[in-house]
Amino acid sequence: MAYAEALSALGDPTRREIFERLIDGPRAVGDLALGLPVSRPAVSQHLRVLKEAGLVSDRAEGTKRVYQIDPAGLGAMRQWLDRFWDASLDAFREAVEKDNTP
């Protein structure tokens, strides 16, 4: 149930904001913390939760930790969401076919 951990991690508004800031590419903790209403150590804690949920990965660059979205982690959540999308498309197809039946 990797998707459950991901959804739980993104349930926090600060973590969602941090995650959304990573859409444009990898960023260091200090850059991610700019403009957020929490301290830099708090941002690091939020990143730890996102990493444990499989949504981000990190690497060392000199003295900085750089974080980026982990596509593999998003894959589990997307598979879960796709089930709902597939069910919606099937229901739509059935409704159209029903309406077009003479």
C-alpha cells in the first residue's frame, strides 16, 4: 500500500507545498525553505516524511542535500488513481452506449 503512505504524506499542506516546489526540478533544503512559514529544520523533517513515503529522493552536493521528485514513488500513487479513472471511463462508455441504443 505505497499509495496510502504517499497520500498521507501529502495530506499536510506544508509537505504539499514543498512537493509542488520540486516539480520544477531538484532543489536544496535552503531553497525549499524560502518563503515557507516553517523553519529550515522543519522543512528537513517534512522532506524526511516525503522520502519515507517514496515521493522524493535526495543526494549530496557538496555540503547541501538536494531533493527531487522520485518518479517510482509517484508510480504507485498513479496506479491507484488510474483505477478510479478507468472505472469512470468505463461508466461513461456504458452511459454513452446506453443512450445510443435504439
